Amino acid sequence: MEKGKVQVHLIKPMNEGQKTVLMSLKKSLKILEDVVDVMAQIKQSIKDTTHLDASFKKFKEMVRALKERKKLKVEV
């Protein structure tokens, strides 16, 4: 490439099918991020408590909260 020349790459616009797939992937990734977050909270709560019953109760509360977020169908 010669000095002073700019290389241009044209990007073809996405069609509706591609946009739909991309949005589905984004939503799936958000759900996976939420699951990883809940798992990290569970791990921490188990470390923080010596009572398994209390940890299980926290786990159920976090799962319930995750399900509620999913029901709200928040846009990604």
C-alpha cells in the first residue's frame, strides 16, 4: 500500500434475518451472564455461611430473582 493512501472496506448492511439472529444471540449471552452471576453469588454465599440450609435458601431466592428478570423480558 502506498504512503498516504487509505484502504476502505465496505460493510454490507444486515438483512432482517441476520438482525434477528444477532438479537437472539445477544439475549442468550445476557441470560448466560445472569446465570454466571447467580453461580458466583451462590459460591460466595456458601463460603460466607456454615449452614447449608441458609445457603440453599439464598440459592432459591437468587434463582427466583433470575426467573423474574427473565419474565420481564428486558430488552438487551
